[in-house]
Amino acid sequence: MSTTAQIVKDAKAGMDKAIENSKREFAGIRSGKASPNMLDTIKVEAYGSLVPLNQVASVSAPEPRILLVTPFDKGQAKVIEKAIRESELGLDPAHQNGIIRVPLPSMTEQRRKELVKVLHKLAEDGKIAIRHARTDARDKVKKLDGVSEDDKKHAEKDLQKVHDDAIGKLEALLKAKEAEVMEV
């Protein structure tokens, strides 16, 4: 039998997961310099299914404006190059001798603004996940038997507070990443 406290705790864990997921996705959005995890959101068609790029290649950043992608299977180089080119990141990879060089174009004001839009979309996805966690928990609280209405109301207040805290954390992450992207 779950209690209101357990339901609130589970909801908080779900919201924390949504924040962590958004944080990971934000890391994939580039700011001024190259970072290997910029390509984490890219999925590659490999062995009959879509897999994250980091499962079929290693990514390194030997210089501030260049990423090197080294496929584990050299036969995958063309497919990986295509996946990078077709991603929303606006990159133009070139491959030679089985290694893919991904030069990072200098960021124009327009490109920075496009990336901020992508960030806002990712943040909105995170907020939706947080709201889902709250809604699910609220439904569970309403269905509890043997719990007074006062306790249910109290649990809803706790849920709302946990929700507001999670949204606040996400907003802070968004503001920080936005500032990083807009920095020239």
C-alpha cells in the first residue's frame, strides 16, 4: 500500500530524472567550443536499428573547433557521416581514411538564435515530463483509500511545491545554457 509521502517521493524522483535528461540534451547543444558530447543526440542507422552515435563511434575534440569521429566499424563511416550531416546541428562532416572530421562553423548571430530556439524546445519537453510526473502522482493520491481528504490536500500541496522546484531548476539550467550559447 503506497502512502501520500511515497507517492510524492516517487514523483520527485521522476521530475529529477526529467531534469537530468534535459541537462544531458542541453550538453548536446554547442556553445562556442567543440565538446565530444555535442553529438550525443545523434542517432545512426546501424545493424537494422537506430542507435546513439556513441555506440558506433568514439568522438574526440582535439582542437577547439574540430570534432573527430572514429567509427568502431570502418564500414559504418558513410552512414555516420550522413547522420551527422542530417542532424539539426548544422554540421558539415567530411570523412577520409575511415575517420570523420567535423569542423565547427563559427557561430553567427542567427545560428545562436536558432540554437536558443532548440534549447527552448528541449526545455519545454522537460517541463512536460515534469508535469506528467505531477499529474500521475496526483491521480494516485486521489485513488488512495483510507486517507483523509486533508491528507490528500496536503499531498497535493507537496506535489505542487516539488513541481515548482523542478520547473525552477530547469529554468535555471536553460538560462545558464542560453547565456553560454549567446556568448560571443
